[in-house]
Amino acid sequence: MTEPGLRARKKARTRAHIAATAARLFGAKGYEHVAVRDVARAAEVSEQTVYNYFPTKQHLALDRREEFEERSGRLVADRAPGISPAAALRQELAAEIALLRAQDPEQARGELPALTQTSPYLRRLTLESRDRQADGIAVALAATDNLAPAVAKAHAMALVWPFQMLVDEVGPRLLAGEHPASIADELGPAMLAVLDDLDGRL
């Protein structure tokens, strides 16, 4: 019973190590100037091992975005009676802020908020991911709140905007040398306040 659990934990550690190594390289050299083989060498794993966890280079930068997109829709769809969509998503936004607060400054400069400021390609992929996040929420809203598809999408776009604001505001400040924790402490309450304001409107 313990062996599968040990294997799963080892795989999770390896995946996290590769992602963290990639972020440090992206932050130091820029996304376009880092190859998968560079990540493998720095992480002291084979190139094939990197591909086993991350099918393409962009997956290294967009780590777990698909899970994040799906989770947002599920939180809205599965919320308890009387809980607004904004309230259902508040914990998710708070978790993003907490992750920022705990980040190592060197690694943070290689994470998505900073990378989108220097890579138009990643900026486009991030906006596409945000649109898919909104699509998932819109499907949930149409089902739970009996909204027309167009109205549900409009509401969903408003609900994901605080998440995008966090990316847009954090990236430039990281590149300017501000510490992730201080950024989180200053911007976090403002981003949560935006979602809280939507709580009474949508």
C-alpha cells in the first residue's frame, strides 16, 4: 500500500523540481532563450524526463493551467445554495495571492506574471487560458443560475478579471525588483476587494 504512495510523492517532487528550475532559468535568461535541454541539464534529469512531465516547453511556463481552468468552473458549479459565484471563487484568488507571497524572488521573476511582460507569445497564451477559464465558469452559471449563454459569459468575464488583474499588476513590479511578499500584501486585499464587490452584483 505504501509503494504507490511513495512513487506518487517522488513523481510530484520531481515535477515540482523541474518546474522550479525552469522558472529560475526563465527569470534569469528570458523564456525565449531557454530550451528544454537547458532545463534538463540544470535540473540534473534527462531531457526525456522533462518531457514526461511537460509535453512542450510552454507547459513549463503554463504549469497546471488546465487544472486551474477546470477547477474554477467546478467551484462555481458545486457551490452551496446561497453562495454567490464570486464568493465561490474567493478562496481560489486568495490561494493565488498566498502562492505569490511565499515565492522566492528569483523564481518569481520566471513565473507567468513576469514572463507575460517580456514574451508576447506567453501573454497571448495566458489570455487564451483566461478565456477558457471564463468559458468553464459560464457553463456553470448557465446551469446553476439559469442564465442565457451570452449573459453567463459576460458574468464569467467579470469574475475572472481580478485573476487577470493580479497577473497584470504583479508582473511589472516583479521585474522592477519588488519582493513577492510585499506585492502580495499590497495588491492582495485590493484584488479580493474587487471580487467582493462583484459578490453583491452578480
